[in-house]
Amino acid sequence: MAEEVWYALCFGVALRTLPVADSSSMKIALEGARSRWLFFVGIILIAGSLAMEAGKVWLAAYDGATWDADRLLRAAQLEPTDADYWYRLGLYEKWNFEHRDLRRAAFYFQQATETDPRSDRNWMDLAEAYEAVGESAHAREAFDRAQLAHPSSSDVAWRLGNFLLRQKDYSEAFVEIRRALATDPDLTVEAVSECSKATGDLPRILTEVLPNHSGYYLTALDYFLSQQETDAALTVWNRLVGLNESINMPQVVPLVNELILQGRVDDALGVWRQALAATNWPQDEGANSSLVFNGGFEHDLLNGAFDWREDSVPGVAFSFDSEVVHGGRRALRATFDGSANLDFRNLLQFTAVEPRHRYHFGAYLRLEGISTDSGIRFAVYDSFRPAAPQILTPDLIGSHPWSLVEAEVVTGPETHLLVIALRRIPSWKFDNKLRGTVWVDDVSLIPFPEDGTDGPR
């Protein structure tokens, strides 16, 4: 106010020396030495005042460009209407772990909100400072002001939701976190993690926190699998299926793989069958009773779940062949380049079976120039019970037209899952590098009719 009065006085002195201008002239007439002197003094005073203000702004900017507390405070005192200086002072006190003063941080954030009440950032940091010093009611008020300042902000909703979560106000917390997720799906993993730790009530979290869109559930599914929380992943999957939204089959494969790895065959089969229906993934045509999925290699491999898995290794290349086939439209081809004495079991499939049952295994192989004394065959075994007998078909070497390799498989009392693998056992000969090409088609595992066979005990 004093400065405004001073400016007015200076301009008043100067203006008293000016005559009224007529329409033909804009000249300034200064009559007498006293008038000229007063005008000159007024101009000097105005220029000095403006220079002083500019100097204050420059000095404040200079001090405010650092993270030194004293200089920041001097900048804030020089320019008290600049909220950024107060805000940065608050951050300094908040994160200065050696001499932390959260109450002072709250004071500085309060100054920032008074200077710029439209900034949601200022209100949120003030709210968290209040919470840190135990003033939860004031913290909630500050969060409410942040929402008034920016009602559509996902950041405000997210930070308010987490505050309410810490206050154990789960119903309101879930509403706010869901609002945040609606505009920022990248928060899904953190939301599921924090809400699960706070409540342990996953069904409620899925209902009240996650928006009804498959993308959120698939993200949650991957998160729980990464944490090896398979039961939680199953819960997410069951909810996801109920949404009746589009799902891609490769997104389901990791869950089925994990269930297979844990020996939970029934759960794995259940998810697999639901996924086949939900994704419209291609399946074998006709009334074939074989338990082998995609036994004719008519559609692309999933490389997991209950489909074939290709494990690429140096020395072999996999491809499909639509010209050399036994049945259907194409066969699978494996080409060995002669660079290694392979211990090969890199084309395989997990197949669910019943204990104490008999099955007929069959597959068609065609060979061209398969080298060494150890050739290509199929192996059928229980991967979870190494002591159980492994079924090996006779190996084939050299060149052969399409040939049926087959075997009878009798499952043990605890066998629920078999591995069917294209196999080559390493050779002990000096000339042992595997070269040549093999085609595979029409692989099947068919149960024998019920005949009272119990199998080994």
C-alpha cells in the first residue's frame, strides 16, 4: 500500500507540471526550473522503485533456483505471492530425513494453498502432511479441497483412495481407487496389491475396485501369477469369465501352465476348457476320441497349456509343411542341421489322463536322411513321477515314408498327466551329430474301452 501511495505522489508531482494538451499538439511543456526538477525527481523515483521490484524478483528467482532451505525461505519472503516457493519449502521439510519437520512442512504447504487455492497438488501435499502429524480430519478436508480444485484428476482420486485405505474406510477408498483406475489403468497392479494387503478380501476388491473390463482382470491375473498366488489368480479368472468379454487365448496360457506345473490337473483342465469356449480357439474337427490336442498340427501352436510346445535349441528348426502331409492340410517339420549330438525332447505336449487306464498311442513319422545310430522316436511318460516307466517307440533312422509308430500306455495309480514328446537320445558313437529332416502328423492317444484293466499297482 505504501508503495502505491508513493507512486501516486510521484505521478501527481509530475502531472502537475503538464499543461492540458490540445487536439493539435502532444507536447509536454515544463515551465520553470522547479517544475522540471520535480518531474525529473518523479521519474527517478519511479525508475528506482521499478528497479527495486525487478531486483527483488531476480533475487527471489536466484535464491529459489536451489534446494537450500535458507535461500528458499528468503525467496518466499521476497515473493510471498509465488506459491511455488512455499510448496518447495514444504517438500524440503517433508523429504529432509536428517532434520525432518513435518509440522513445518504442513505450514509451508498451507501457505502454498493460501497463495494458490486452485492447485490440487498443493492441497494433496498439505493433506499428506496433516496425515503424517496425526491430523486426519484436516487431511480429509484438504483432500476434499483438492477434489474441488480438480474433480476429474485420477491422481487426486488415487491419493485420496490410498488415504482412506490407511484410515480403514474401505468402502469410500474403493470408490476413489476405482475412479482413478477408470482413467489410469496403469495403476491396476498397485491398486490390487495395496487393497489386497489392506483387506485380504479379493472377491470384494474385484467387485468394487476393478472396472468391469477384461483388461483390468488380465493385469490382475498376471500380477497374482507373478507373486505365485495361484488361488488368487484362479479367483480373478473365474470373475473374468463371468464378464463375457473378449479374451485372447495366449493371455490364459500362463495360468494353465502354472496349474500344470503345480500338478493341479483338474483346475488346469477347467481353465483350459473355459478358455477354449471363451476365445473360440480352433479345435480338432470330427469325433476323434484322441486326448492329444491339435494332433494333426492343423492350427498354430500355443507353445503352452495343453497344446504343443516348441522349445527351440541350436541345431534344429521347426516349421509347418503343407505339401508333405499324412492327413489334413499340413504336418510339422523339424530340420536338424548336423551341428550337435542332441538330447532332443523339444516338441512335447502335456495330456490329462485317468489313473489305472489303458491308452493306445500312435503317431506318423516321415524321415529323410536322419543320421547317426540314434534316431527319432516318441516318448510317453509321467513327468511328475520319474520312477514311473517311460514308454519309448522304436527309433527310426535314415529315410522312411510315412510310418506309424505306436505303443500301449497303461497309467499308474497316481498318474493324471502324461508328457508326449518327440525324442532323440544322444549317440555314443564318434560320428554322433544329428542331421536330416523329420515330419510329424496325426499324433493320438486314445483310451481303450472299459475292460476292467486296472493297470500296475
